[in-house]
Amino acid sequence: MKAKITEVPAAPEKESPAAIDATVQTLKDNVAKTSATPQPAQIKMKEGMEKAMKTAEEFVVFSQGNMEALIKSSQIWATGVQDLSKHIASAAQASIEESLSTFKALSGVKSLKDAVDLQAAFARSTLEKTIAESGKLTDASFKLTEQALAPLTARVTVAVEKFAKAA
């Protein structure tokens, strides 16, 4: 048997170094043109990112203002409740002292009529003081509520103004 001789493919022609350099330079030029000139989609994406970052920064600043208002409101409320508690304790102490004084006076009365008169005067006085104190506490509570809500109300006003401009 005879061996079949196959043809060996011809070696590719070598390009000259100058031709290779020219091809590489053309590719580099094309890449440079593509990346140097932003496309409309790239421009819109960049603008969108800038707008998103600005919105995020505004949101953080707005949230910080809200937190500061909440803290200030809480401080006003805590101080006010403490003052109201002191006032209630003071009124209770005065009531206890008046009750003790009346009890001492009752132990020294000579007649039943004097005891009834003393007890009626004590009841009337206690009722009048209770009504007066409850009015004072109601007024003080409303005032405290207004003061504590003022920082929060201001933030709501800022939010309404800000979102009204945005819309």
C-alpha cells in the first residue's frame, strides 16, 4: 500500500510590523473615540445618578431635622410632665395638711353642731380647691401639649412646603 501524501497548509503570510502597528493604532483610536464622546444614554444615566444623589442628601438632611424636632419635643414634654408632677405633689401635700388640720380641729369640738359645721366647711373648701386645681392642671396640660407639639408642627409645615414645591 502506498501512503497517501496530504498537503500541508501553507503558512499564513506574515504581516509586516508596520501593518500590525497600524491595525493596533486604528483599534485604539476607535476605543478612544467611543469612550471620549459620551453617548446620550451615558449622559442621561450620569444626570440620573446626580439627581438621585442630590435627592438622597436632601432626604438625609430632612430626616435629621425631623429627628432633632422629635428630640426637642420629647425634652419639652418630659420637662413639662415633671413640672406638672411637682405641682400635683404640692397640691396633694397641701390637701393632706388641711385634712390633718381639720381632723385635729374635729377632735377638739364641744358639740355635734360644731363638728358638722367644721366638716361642711372642710368639704366645701376641698371641693373649691379641687375644682380650681383641676382647671389649672387642664390649662397647664393644654399649654404643655402645644409647646411639645410646636417643633413637630414646624417640621410638618416644612414638609408640606417642600413637597408642594416638588409637585
